[in-house]
Amino acid sequence: MFKYAFFFLTLVSFLFSCMKGQKVDLIIHNANIHVMDDAGSVHEAMAIRDGKVIEVGPERQILNKYRSDEDIDALGKDVYPGLTDAHGHLLMYANQILGVDLTGAKSMDEVIYRCEKYFAKSSNKFIIGGGWDQSLWGNDSMPNNKKLSEVFKNIPVCLYRVDGHAALVNEYLFKKAKIQATNVDGGEVKMVNGMPTGMLLDNAMNFISKLLPAYPSSQVKKAISEIQEELFQYGITGTHEAGIDFKHIQLFKSMISRGQLKLELYAMLMNSPENRAFAMKNGPYRFRNLSIRSFKVFADGSLGSRGALLKKPYTDDHHSHGLLLTSVNEMRNVAQFCLKHGYQMNTHGIGDSANALILDIYKNAFKRNPDHRFRIEHSQVIDPADFVKFSEYAVFPSVQPTHATSDQRWAENRLGKNRLQGAYAYRTLLRQYGMLAIGTDFPVESTNPFFTIHAAVQRKNPSNQPLNGFLAQESLSLDEVIRGMTIWAAFSSFQENELGSLEKGKRANFVIFDKPLESNPSFEQNYAWRTFIRGKMVFALDEL
């Protein structure tokens, strides 16, 4: 009798637990969940366990099937996979925060004033700054160091242009570097009337880079943590770090081990002997939320500093074609190395000549491995005859739409009207490859992804200029932009089975936006209401 009673009680207990539903860690409901799968599914609720999506479906189905200690009523808000910035610079941004931020300075006098203000409060015996842009000064000519050297006579001063491809140094640092050469492979020491101006372009910056003191790692980590919080407020849960050295691997691992770095970080190694040795030893590498399986290479410089390599001379400088920063032979060598060791090659390509050279190198990669996923970072100016090669050689375009709306003030002056038709051509690139990886290139541009959406869809800057959009025929749809920051960004980093959509089994990285996610002719700012990484909340708007 006792045996039957025990069996009955066990059965009742089992049925009761079934009625209560399967145990999960978190349920999101009353939501507008955009899964970002191939079908474009939208659901009302989601169950999460052990940092992964268990199921997404109708409200009643999820609430009946699962139970949790925590559930969140999303108040009917839009839920998307966490956004990925597919091209950013955490380390560069951290250094800019620690130094003099020259972003938006309207003149050389303002640049010097900001330096003076910084130096008065700093204990450092040097000044490093970044973010100046001469195109905002009413004169598109590169500056010289005359005033800078008069104000700062006895300390090293190095001020990087907004794109990081040019630096203005004072006379003290110039002499300390003992710079003799003016012709540098992949660089230039700017001269006027036979005298140096203090302006160094691209590889010429190597003369002074080893003389600049580094900030303490504790300060760098603190700055990175601040940047991470900035990204979280926008719903960004991952970034592709576009260029690190061997020493930075340990810095990121240390932050991850201490719970300080929660972002999904896909890091690109610079082409150095130490980094190659790391890749040969480890192959594709993973340490928790840090993934490393790509190399970053610079084919040319930037359009803003006239270092982008063009097939024909600049329209506003008939004596210059720009600069080739890495030889074709070396780029071929990197491509072969990457193919051999299972790594991706992500090459910076701005000018039409640089992009043509990269495409030719990638042609051989496609012959060896059609799924190489080699990327061209920026893919900014393309000869119309070369667009089809993105499709033929399976070359992944990685673009930053805010570059188009920032550059529109002077792009035609650099390129001319005809050549402009192959520039910032995101719609054309998408038609060729079928996907785009979309980022910001922060801190060159703002981390704000809503600027990116506005630039890509409306082809306008946050001030809604130009009125009819810049090269508006190359605009993207809102869905395409979001895919470029979610599932396509994941595919561009070999992470599509783990990230990029809210399908069953993938990491529960997602954002609940404060306002509906949309794009209108006039810019409207939005923020994350809640941001989650691996099922854990990392940002809440109302807790600020």
C-alpha cells in the first residue's frame, strides 16, 4: 500500500512540476523581439538559461512552458540581438581619453588652447592628443607646427589627426627623433620651401612612435571600462578591435579575468613577428569573450590627409596619388600566412588603387578557400569596374556609413564628381557580396550607432545635412543596417553560430531599446533601455 501511495505522490509531484514549466534563468515577455533570422521572425517572449537562448515564441507559449525566478516585462519595446561595432578602436579611444581630445576643434588656436588647458592639469611631462580635423578650420590645408613649437618649447608634443594617419609634432620632438629623410616608404615628412612643417603622414610617424611614453596600464584599463559603458548605453555588446599588438592580448585577458571587460571582443592582430608567432602557436584563439583569428593590414592611408592610394591624382592635388603603406609582396605574404593558419585577413582599403590591389591579392585566396571571408576594411572608393570582384572573389566589405556623411563636405574636392560615383557605395557593395559588416571606426567617428543608422538609411549627418542625402542612391534599408551590426557582423568574424541572432542555442546577447527602432528623415536619438550579455544585464537606463 505504501508503495502505491509513494508512486502516486511522485506522479503528482512530477505533473505539478510540469504544469509549473521548465526552469530557466530569465524570461523576457510583452516584447517585440526581432530574432534576425533568415525568415525575419518577430516574437513576443524569450526564455534564457545558462547565458543562452532556449526558445523564442508567442507570449502564452513561453509563459506556459517555462518558469523563472526573474522575468522582465519589456513594455512592448523593441528587442534585438546585441549590436556589434564591426570596426572600432578601443585602445586608440582609450589613449584619446587619456590625452588631449581635439575632436571638433575649430582652429589651430583652439587646438593649442586645449593643449595648454590639459598640460596645466596634467602631471605628465608630455602631450599626446588626437581628433583634430583641418577641414573644420575653413581651410583644408594641413597645419604646421610654428605656433605649437612657440608655446611648447621643452616637452614632446604629438597631435594625431582624427583618422590617425597624420600627426603634427612640435620642433622639440621633431629634433629629438633626428628625422633626416623626407621620402619614406609608405609615408611622408611634409616640407614647405625646403623646411619641415612638423607634419608626418602614415609610415613617417614611425620616427616618433617609439619616443612617446605609454600611459600606465591601470589608466588604460579604466578608460576602456568607461568606453565599454558608453557602448552598453547604445545596446552595443561586441566590437571588432581593428588592430592590436601582442602586449594587448594580456591586457584584455587580465580585464576579462577580473570581470572588467564583458564585451564580445573580436581582435585583429597587426602584422608583426610576435603576432605571427602567436598565431602559429595558437591558431584561431579564444579566451572567454575574446576571439582572435584575423590580421589587420594597411594598404594605404586616409582620404582626409590625402594618403589614400588613387589610380589617378587627387583632384585638389595633381602631384599626389596617395601612399602605399604595405608593399604588394608583403600583403601577398600575409594572405598566404593567414590561409595556412586558419586566419582572416582584414585589409584597410580607402583609395580605388588600394582596393584594386587588395582585390587582386584576395583572388588567389578565393582559389584556395572560397570561404576565406577576407575583408576589406572601409572599401571606400572603388573603380566601378572593380565592384564585381567582390562577388567573384567572395570579398567581405566592412564599411562605416558615418564616414560618408562626415566626408561629404570635402569628398568631391578630393575625388572629383566622376570618381565620387564609386565612393561610399554601400548599396552597390551589398548587391555584390550579399552582406556588409557595419561599424563606426570609433574614435574617428562617434560610437553612436544611431548616427550610423541615419547615415546609412537617410545618408545624412545628425544635423540632417545634406538636405537630400549624400549619394542617396547608395542608401540601405533599416533592416539591412541592423543585419550589418548583428548577424552579418557575426558572419564576418566566423561567429554566426554563436552570435548575431536570437535563435535557439545562441548567446543571449540582446538589447531592449527605449524607443522604437526606426529611421526617419530627421535624426532622432535613441538608447538602450536594457542591455544583456550572456543573459546578464550590463546596463539599465533608469539606473543611471
